[in-house]
Amino acid sequence: MNANSIAAELLSLHPDSFFTDFKNNKDAISKLIVLSPYLRNQVAGRITRIKKREGQKPFSKREPRVEEPRRPRR
């Protein structure tokens, strides 16, 4: 299993255990599952990134960018 699949499985089983903070996620992973330090850090980083993206506004609801009219070329 790779970091992405482990992160997805942990998030589906324990969604309330993780937040947008890498250190807290790393500690939570250590309590839930035994992984090598390298893989644990990768999984914690992936979960942190997913949680941060959940908190952002979706791209489709962004306000459109207003462009200023261009000056004519000489």
C-alpha cells in the first residue's frame, strides 16, 4: 500500500481524528497504525493536504477575475 491509499483509508475510518496540522496528524497516525517513520510522515502530509483542501472554497464558486481593457497596440 502506498501513502495515498493508506491516507484515504484512515480518513474514511477515522474522519474526526485528523486536522489541518501536520504534527497532530502524525501523532494520531502513530496511535492508530504502526508505520515506518518515512511512510508515517508521507501519510500525515497527504492527510494534512486533503484536510486543508476541504476547508477551501471550491474553484467553481470563485469570483471571476475582472480584466482591465487593454491599450491598443501602436
